[in-house]
Amino acid sequence: HDHLLGIEPLAPADIATLLDLADQYAALNRREVKHTDALTGLTQINMFFENSTRTQASFELAGKRLGADVMNMAMQASSIKKGETLIDTATTLNAMHPDLLVVRHPQSGAVDLLAQKVNCAVLNAGDGRHEHPTQALLDALTIRRAKGRLHRLSVAICGDIAHSRVARSNIILLGKMENRIRLIGPPTLMPARIDEFGVEVFDDMEEGLKGVDVVMMLRLQRERMDGGFIPSEREYYHRFGLDAEKLVHAAPDAIVMHPGPMNRGVEIDGELADDVARSVIREQVEMGVAVRMAAMDLLARRLRVRRAEQSDKGV
Ligand code: CP
């Protein structure tokens, strides 16, 4: 694979290879000296057209720990503000010979389009409500480390599924690894063609959480609700917010996840989110750096092979 645009094109073996390498980087990240030279001499540009804390910071740290020259484009201060298009911006930066482009964009499909216009490896850091592949991979690594496996688990994904690229990438990944997926949320926040996903759908937390091994909460994504249904926070928390009382219905050793940023008291109880006996939210953030290191390392290896082939052919 030349890019990481989504989970869709990955085979289970690709996912396992990436997670195995990420496990090694997770061990490295716990050491005092965290540097390697996997990306030495390569240039990484991060372009975030939408706000981010975790993804932006972890891609930057991942690149630096792998020895790349990392540049963060301040998109708010860029010539996009003067009317330059996404593609013109991308081809302009491409002329500076980057090797890796990390892109987050509010429109679904924008990162795929951009990948067709540049000759470096592109990583999707989240595009609209389409995919957020590195999030699903870091969630998978967190689950595998907590549960000892990534197959035949029962996973509940709860809340605003309709607007969530995190849910979409996770449904695809967890489905490929043969897990049972339950979606829980108000019918108004479920995607239109939900039957295509091969999942079970619930609008009641008690029923949906019964016996599950993993409870994955999602943020209410008001920025993508464009005037449609916006539930009242109190009512939403009462019915769909995760607290200790609702968690009783899951398996006794079920783990609690949230991709962040989280709204305490809206989709999750603050105390439960901080309870390290149940919540792996901090581990998810930690694994984010390791997974992004693995993804960029593997893409850089591919890039080097491709360039060697081209140089042999005299291209
Ligand atoms: N989970 C996630 O993508 O968080 P950020 O929006 O802060 O990057």
C-alpha cells in the first residue's frame, strides 16, 4: 500500500503486521531515549484543516521519534484563507518534495482526492464522516493489549454513529477481524443504510450492553449536525451516557473506551472515564503515537522500494 487512506483496503494480515510493529514502538516509547532512524532524511508535512489535539500531536511526535524532518502547516494562517484550493495547496507543498503528508479535512473524500495529486505517501488523519484509520488501529491495539486478542469479542459502539468517522473505521476493522459489533444510540443518530454493516442495532443501553467485552463511547458531533436533530444534553446523558450503573450490564471485565475529545457528563461520566480499573482512554492516547510510528515506518519502507524500482527502470 502506498497510502493509508482508510481501513477498507487493508487485509487482516496487514492489520496484524502493523499492530505487531506498533507494539514494539509502544515499548520504545516507554524508554527514556525514544529515537530511531526509520525516517531519517525523510520529510513529513502535517496539514490539519480541522481542529485536533491527539491526532496532530501524536503524528508530530511519531515523526520526530522516527527521525523525520517534521513540518506542521498552520492551515488557519495559510493561503487557503486567500481562496487557494485544497489541490493547489497540496501540489504546492508537493513541489517541495515531502515524503509523507498527513492530512485531516472536514470533507469526506478530500484526502483520497489529494492523494491522487501528489507523489508521496498520504495518511488520512480523519476526513469528514468517512474514515479515521489510525484511530481504528490504535483502538484495535488497545483492545488487543487489554483483552489478549482482537477476534471473537463483543464490542458495543455507542452514541452518534451517523456523524462518526471513528465508528465507521472501527466497524470496518473489527468486522474484518471477526468480532460481533453492536451499535447503540438514538435512531436519529444511526447511519441511513445500517443493514450493510453486518451489525446489531439497539436504541437501549441496558439491552445493547448485555455481556459485551468492549464499550466504545463516541462524542456527539454537533459540528456535523448542520441544523438537524440535536439532542438535549441532559436527556441524552440520561438515556445514552455511560455511567457505572449502565456499565453493570456489560461483561464484568469489560473495558471502556473513548476516542476523545470527550464531553464529561454528556456521553460519559467523568469518574468512570478516569477509573483506570475500567477505562483505557489514556492507553488509547499512548497507543496513538505507537500506531502512527508503525504506519509511517511501513509506508516509508514501501516508498523506498517503489523509488528503488523506479530508479532501476531509469524513471
Ligand atoms: N480522537 C481524535 O481524533 O482526537 P483529535 O480530534 O483531538 O485529534
